Amino acid sequence: MEIAFNSRDRKYKSVFGAIKTNESTGFTLVLHSSLLAEKAFLVIWPDGKKEEYIPMTKSENGEFHFWRTEFKTPNKGLYFYKFDYDTPYGRGTVLNSGSGIGYVGREGVPWQLTVYDENFSTPDWLKGKVAYQIFPDRFRFSGEKKENVPKDRELRSDWGGTPKWYPDENGRFNNDYFCGDLKGIEEKLEYLASLGVGLIYLNPIFEAHSNHRYDTADYFKIDPLLGTAEDFVSLTKKAEEYGIKIILDGVFSHTGADSVYFNKYKRYGDGGAYNDPESPYYSWYKFGETRDDYASWWGVKTLPEVNENEESFKEFITGDRGVVNHWLKNGAYGFRLDVADELPDIFIEKVRETVKKHKPDALLWGEVWEDASNKISYGGRRKYLLGDELDGVMNYPFREAVIDFMLGGSAELFMERIVTICENYPKPALDASMNFLGTHDTARVLTILSGAQLSHIDKNRQAEFSLTDSEKAIAKKRLLCAASLIYALPGVPTIYYGDEAGLEGGVDPFNRRCFPWGNEDEEILNHFKALGEIRSSHDAFKEGEFVPVSAMLGCVAFIRKNEKGESVFVISNKNHHEITYYLPENIKNPKALIGGAVTDDKKGVNIDSETTAILSFN
């Protein structure tokens, strides 16, 4: 059956993937002459709106007829399209039957076309860099004594001990602290630079009364266990000397119940929304008939939800004297928005406006777990990546594709998942999105790659769980393979602190263990350092196009190339045996940068089992 249209082939669609507003894009439909097609139309429509029929012009070429038209629009948004054609026997339709390919007479769905603002750009300084995520309580303790630390916290002196997963004597969870601090991070900036890190993303650092600090108590204060405002300024300035910028976690969908604003337990006096309907913060929250009847994040009563569209809250966060401006002025270079899918579009737009007004090249990331180009949440299609909101997102679809491939998923499915995101995301957002193998919300990647079925293990058993030597050997090899893939894909490779040192662990809190200073796994660490060097030495990784080459038999291959002609070739062998991958004829003078050995005749590369090879070539 002949291909009538392929959205991923420039012979059919002149621009790959998302397009800019006012950018003219050519569409070519190929129909067999036996269909006797008299007319053909590009049928395109904005999401949820009326279809537009754009006539196509026919040119004959023997057995096949080529129907062509152009499309451009000044309006950004999510569009869908298909093709209709008229014959003496009635109307036919061509739809996407999978992988962007449409056939005559086969069922399918419309294609997606993302149209983003032609003025949308993302920070250039970020591209080609490596990012590093730090859970502050567990990265590094400087040893400095802190002032004004609340007396009801359990301060631990056993760095590296098992985090508590059960409530303390007062029924509180997450109340044990290992005392990691900002000075500790500053002490390790040289180490981070050795990994090629150009960006640090900090989990919450504002005053809060849990070790994860997602229950903000005061947005304008550094948590006393982490240090002072002066410590934060010092950290950002010292980081800049190493070429490293720092962004903060913006937790704006909820506050802590134990906070200046809600003050359920009266830690902050008699005021607060919970105690006083006349409180200036009362309108931020969503109370029912009684004060204990309030909306909370996922029903967790320690995390009361806020109304982000309430004007005083919006001003508090985004105003000239608001939270965002305050921390940008004190050295932060942007924010990662926690649970961005629970923030209204208009609120995210306002945060972006504030961030870019203060620092035009600052970064705004958002937490989105699905395809962010077409996500629906809270009753509407989201607009994260069209140019008015986020620079990029946490790229969970890439993480899932890589990990599933490592654990036995097909090469074909891996490539489909990667190309789908590349096709749906605007290029500026794709290049600026956060690619990772683990975060504070996932089990440690080393443990996952061992094949451990953590969902069947309760927390009592997870606390004692560790990999056997044989399990760890398997997991390590897969981690090196997976890390090479994540570093080679479009976007910003991001290390979750300790993954590069071989930390293990199940779900929260066992994925938040202390960094094992002095006990790092040197093989894993050296691999990450080598990847950082490769990444910084080859400009094709900055904004280079992703070009699929092959995906079959447990092996995937692709090229990253930029407009200057700089290219790298990436091959990942998931098989349990070595392979020789024969290179395309246009690959000249290949040089293995990591993970493979070029054959003597330079026509192939030998790749060990469960290994990713990265090559440079002419």
C-alpha cells in the first residue's frame, strides 16, 4: 500500500514538527492515478473549532498524482488536520494510521500540528549544558551551626542513615533532617563543574516544616536549617564563577498548613487564614462551611490549596515586590513550577511575564508528566509551550521511553515515543526541556534498572532493600547505557543528585538518601563526567536536529546534527550480546567518543551488550 502522506518526511510536509505563527508550510498528498481524484483538500482546524478546507493543486507525474498546498496562520495554538479527496465514486479521507503515515482507505486519527509564537525563544546559555537537581537536606552538610531552628525538628547526625518513613511521636512525617545546607552546596561547586553542570535546580529552600519543604511556611525566608539569605546570595555568586546558574522550585499551587499564611497550628501567632476570616490571606484559600473544611492538594490537609487567580495572591507572587522578583534580585536565574498542570494558564503567563521582565534570559520550567503539547487538565487544553508560558518541561515521556527500552521494550516503540515528542514540541521548548532518569518523585534509577518490582514491596521492606552484587552489576551496565541516551537526546540532560554516584533506593523517602561522599561508585561517576565532556565539546547537542536512522532488533540509531554541519551518530544496543552496527555510507571517518570500537575498515562499530555508543564523523 502506497504512502499518501508522512508528516515526518519533508517530501510531504516541508517543515518537520511544530511550526511558527506566520510560517508557510507546504503539504503534499500523493494519490494513485487509479483513484481518479478530481479535488483534494487539506482539512485543518484549531482545537475545538470549525474545519477549514484548503484546496490543493494537482500536478501529474505518471502513475501518481501529487496534490500540494501551503498553510500558515497568525494564530498560535493546537491544530489538527487530515486530507479529503473527491472521486467520481465519492469522498475519501486520509488520516494518520500511526508513526505519522497516512494511507488511502485505512483508518486513523487526525495529525497534530503545534503552532507557536514566532517570537518564542528559550535561553541560549542553557543549551548544550548539563543540569543537576539537588534535594537540599540530603546533598551536603557544611558543618556550620544554624540559628533559629525550630525545636520540634529531629536533627540527625548519622549522615547516610535510612530516612524515616514512619511518623514520629507526634504523628508527623518527614520531620527528620540530615542538615544539608546552602554552604554545603557551595563547597561542592567545583565537583559539579567537573560534571559539566551549567544549571542547578534546587528543590524547595524556603522556610517550611518538613524535610521536603513543599509545604511552604514563608516564601521570603530561607529555611533556617539551610542557612540565610546571605548564604543564598553567596551561593549564586560563587556558582556564576563556575559558569553555573541556579533556579528555584516555585511551589505556588498550595502552601503549608503550618505557615505564616494559613497558620493552622498557631506557630506564627494568632493570625492566619485558618484562625481569622479577616486575615489578609483568607481569600487565598478555599474554605467550605467550617474552617476545617478546606480544599487541599490531593486531599493532604497539611497542604491547603490556594486560588492562584485571586488578585492579592497573584500580586504576592508576581508583583513588583513579590516572591518571584525578590529571589531573582537575590541571584536566582529562574524557577521550576511545581505541579504546573494545577496552575491556571493565566497565572503561569503572569509568572513568565515577571521572570522575563527582570531577567529576559532567565529560565521557566514546569512539572508536566505527559506530552505537554496536548495535555488536558482542569477541563481545558493547556498552552504551556506556545510561547506565553513555559520555556520547557520535565520530559517524563523521554525518561519513560529510555527506561522501558532498557528493561526490554522494543526499539521501534522507543523511537516512536521519542519522535512523537520531537514532532509535537516547538523546537525552542524541546531544546530547553529537562531530560532525566530520576527525580525526587521517582525511585532511584539504579534500583529501577535492576528490574526490582518495588510496587510489590512495602516501605518496611524497602527501608532494608538493597541490590545484590549481581543485580547491581546488571543495573550499572544499563544505567551507563541509559545515561548516554539521555545525554544524546534533544534537551537538557539532568542528573538527580547521587545518581552519578550509584545511589540506590525505592520510592519516597528512600529515593532521598544522603549523597555518599567518599563512597561514590567511580565507574558510574567517571561515565557521567565523560558524558559531560562530550556534551560540552560537540555543538550538535545544543540545538541539533534529531534524525532517526534505524530502530529494530533491540537496537536504535540516530544522528544529531546542526546547521553548521556538526554531527554525532548515536547507537544503543539493548541486546544481551555484542553487535557490529554497519554505518550508513555517508558516515565518513567515524571516531568512537564513548561506548564502542570502530572496525578497522571504518565501515562499522562494535558495540557491547547493553551499551550506547556515541561517534563523531565527517
